[in-house]
Amino acid sequence: MLADPHSLGTPQSIHANVQFQLGLIAELNDVTTMINHLERTKKQLEDLDALLAAKGPEYASVIQESHALEQKALGVEEKLFDVHLTGRIEDSFRNPMRVYGRLYNMVQFLGEGAGVIGSGADMGPTADEVAVNNILKGHIEEARTEYNQFTTKTTPTINALLKQHGLTVSIEP
């Protein structure tokens, strides 16, 4: 494959651009993994509530703890993704875009630029792109800290409570 003779890009800048975009995709996948886990946890808690409600009022305190855990999961997820999106176009104007949306837009913008005349597709990432990505990495790490706290400390607490009440079900940590 030959390079475009009209491009100002070098093999090094093309490599830097590809590595930058692959890094963005890895960050996007990481955020998606956390969101998916939180969604699964919320579904497990919803199922747990239905199970306990059917067993009777003696499990009211466990249901209350389950609701509190669900709110914590939602709080962590809100740092990663706009949980208020319903699929309607107007939704995007109601709440600020979160890390997932910003990363996704950055990947899309850089991906669509490829092949467009004057897009800089053969050039390395700009200083502004790197700066924005560093800000997003900071937001990801803040959310990851809360996510890790949720999965390693909060979820095991409700599992211990379930066990204490003689229940064999548990929430995936």
C-alpha cells in the first residue's frame, strides 16, 4: 500500500493517530463494561425485590437495603452515562452528556474524518484532542473508583444481609 503523495502525514503520524484512536476505543469498551455490569446489578436487584415481596413483609428491611443499593448503582452509572435517555431526540438536550457519550462522539468524529480531504486523518492527534482525552480519562478514573467501591464493598454487604436472612440468592459483585 502506498501513502497518498499529497498527504502531509508520515508513517509516524499515521501510527500515532491509529494508536490514539485504538486507545479511545479501549476506553469506550472499558466504560461500556462498567455500565453493563451496573445494569445487570440493577436488574438483579429488581428481581430480588419481586422475590422478597412475594415472600412476605418480614423481608421489608432487605428490600429497603436493595433499593438503597440500586440508588448507589444508579449514582455510579450516572457518572458514566446519561441514564435519562429514552431514545427520543430531545433527550440529548435535557441532561449533560456523560463520559460514554463524549468518548463515543470523539471516536465518531475522528473516525468520520478519515478519508475526508483536509481531515488530518494521516496526522497524529492534535494537542486539543489529547487534552480532551486526558480530561475524559480523569472522569473515567473518578467513576472507576466509585465503581470499584460499589463492587467490592457495597454489593458484598447486601449479599451478607441476604445470607443473614437465610436466603441463598446473591447479587453479582
